[in-house]
Amino acid sequence: MMRRSAVALIDGEHYPAVVVDALRQSAERFDWKAALFLGGTEKIIAGDLEREAEALYGLPVVFDQDWARGLARVIAQFRPEVVVDLSDEPVLGYEQRFRLISESLARDVGYVGPDFHFSPASSARLCASPSLSIIGTGKRVGKTAISGYVARVLQEVVTGRNGSSAVGPGSEGSPGVVIVAMGRGGPAEPEVIDGASAGLGVKDLLTWSREGRHAASDHFEDAVLSRVTTVGCRRCGGGLAGRPFISNVARGVELANSLNPGLIVLEGSGAALPPVGSDARLLVAGAHQPAIHLSGYLGRYRLLTADAVVLTMAEEPMASAEKVNEMLSAVREVRPGVTVVPVVLRPRPVEDVSGRRVAFFSTASGVMAGTFREFLEARWGCRVELFSTDLADRAALRAQFATPAMARVDTVLTEIKAAAIDVVAEEAEARGLPVVPVDNLPVEVDPAAPGRLEALVKELAGVAVERFESRV
């Protein structure tokens, strides 16, 4: 058995002799380098523990009242492969343990206890171009909408249509940006969708759906709405630290590399992380989520590894001003100084719908129906005859197509999610109604600082390039 280099977490609620025995019994598995003392004095009889600790425990012992800081010091000094938790309550409770797990994983070091083992998402550097990953704190926080926005902004930068380029383009004829997206309905073998193809739209999605494919998967959505090249992948399961149980993302990255893009965007799925390393990372969180989902549990791990945060749903009734401030404080508590851009999402049909009578199908929360309905009518000049937030409920969708309101509809608007193609687009075609895809556009909530999100995206692209070039 190969021994892994390790540091131990120990406390004074165990007699030192017991800890030493545990270290000895596990020496076949771990090459012990040092220990971090977490407190507790009940079983400690040494007069000056800090001075006598190495003699007591037989290895260097680090002391720090801030355990997270102490763990960072131990990892930086001793470079372990794994942190082994030999502590227990009352010294180390649930919240403190998750904090230490997050600190360890954020430094690409595993964390092991008696009946658990946490591993960081893979940091294998497979991308042959600069890369930016976009991860989320859960499902339905607007991660795909942000990914699409990022891809559109960077496509202009990479191809030189937006002034000076922060990202060097690939070879002539190669795509500027490629999104590698993994989803719970993605393909068995990674596939390329050329979003820049003229005419790519709902009819293509219907064809793919009728072939038995999940044509509302994220890579289809990104391709149709953002008009960039995408690589579709799949994943099943998601661990507490974001690792999928299985995925074909590594093969998807190889496919993306073959296109020689200027930049690769790695899009997470729900709270699952792309299982490959990236040069920069953007975290998308919802302001309506409990703050502890961002600063506690293993949301803290995601936050520790992010270069910036986009806070979506930052408006009433999804989140009050006090709730938004609570989320901002949660970010600052873990990552002081990191950039956070609060945004709201607004529907954007991909073609002109002014003067039309529409039905709109969405995965948005029902409490946002009034806001979105008013926005569609005021901004895009259509009349909303039916507004549905049941895009994930196939039975409800079919029932809504049978309501009297549908008789007044001449155009169907839909997000490309859930049952958008196999139910909504199919029902619309059966009635001879055109279907217009709808994007969710991020809009900054601070009117005094317009353009922060676009500037942040370009800055992250520059960071990705700089880090990539420092590695090659």
C-alpha cells in the first residue's frame, strides 16, 4: 500500500498517548508530517504544551487560534496529500469541521475522517487554451444564463470586434470561445454544436429531440442563445464538494482542444463542478438562497476557489435588500475584497416579438411572474396571454396548452430548459404556432455602476490567459 503524506488534526480532549497510538497504528497508510492542535485541555497535563508538544506527539505541532489560518499554514509548510481528522466534538463541531474541510479542499488537499473522505474536484489541467469555469451553488441560480452572457462578451473580445483583445485568438478559422457544458441529460459521447451556424434554432432542436436526445440540455441552450460553439457532455450525481459520480467532461475537453479555441468556458451543472482544472473561476449564487449555503457547508469551498461572484435574483420578492446585504456579508466574511456583482435576470426573446400575442414558458419562480410579464410587454412590445412557470412539469404544460388563453396566442416564447422542446415546441408545432427561444439576460442592480459585469468578465479572461501562459 502506498503511504500518503499527511498532517493530523488533534485536540486536547484526547490523551496524547491515545493520539500517538492512533498515529502509530495508521503509519502504514499515512506518512505523518505534522499536526495542527485544535484546542481542548481536559486530557493535557503538560505545563507548557506548545513547547512540549513535539516531544509528546512525536512530530511537529502547529498552534493557531484561527484554525483555518493554521491549517493553511500547515498545508503550505508541509505539502501533505491529505489532512486526517483525529479530533472530535466538543472541540470540533459540525460547522468548524466543514470550514476546515473547505480550507483543505480549496488547496487541492483531501480531507479524511473515521467514516468520511472528501476529495477536491479534479485539478487536472487538460485545457490546451486558457480556461474559465463557471460554477453554481445550486440548480436554478441562473448559471447557464451567466455562462451564455460570458461567452457572448468574450466571443467579441477574442475575435477582436470589441477593441483591444484580452484573450489571444486561436488559429485562423478556429472558434473564439468554446463552451464545454455538462448536464444530467447530456450525450453519451461528447458532441460539438456549431452555434454560429446560420439558422440554428428550434427546428433543429425538435429534430434532435425526436431522435431521443435531450434537446434542452445546456449545450443546446448555449449554442442557440449565445451563438457560440459548444461541446455537450454528461454527468451523473454530484458530491458535497461538487465532484460528479461519473462524467465524460475530460473527453469533452479533448474535443474542445481539437478546435483550437481562443478560450474554453467550462460550465458546471447545478452545484456540481467541472471535473477538470481551470485557469480562473466565476461563482454564481442566488441571493434567495440561505447565506450558509454560500459561506458554510461546502459552499465555502466553492467560494474559496472563486475569483469573483455573480449574485443573481438580487431583487424583491426573491430577496429583500436586507437579504442581499446578508449574502454580500457572507462573501466578505470568507473572501474579503473579492468582487461581487449583484444582478437580476430578464427575459430576452432572440427575435422581434413586438405586436404579438404570446405564451411564455419559464422555469422562473412563480413569484416573479408579474415582474417578467410586465417586462416582456414593456420592453419587447408583446402581449402576454399566458405565463407559465411550469416548464419542468410536463403534465401541467400539456394542460396549459388546452386552456382558453392559448386560443388567443399567435407565438410561443420559451426558455430552452426542461420540457421546452419535447413538450412546448411539439405542442406549438401541432397548433401551427411559431416558437421563439428566450434568453435570460443579467442586468446589474446598481445603476450607478453600469458595465461592472462586462468589465469583470473581461478581467477574468485576462486572469485566465495570464495564469495559462505562466504554466506553459
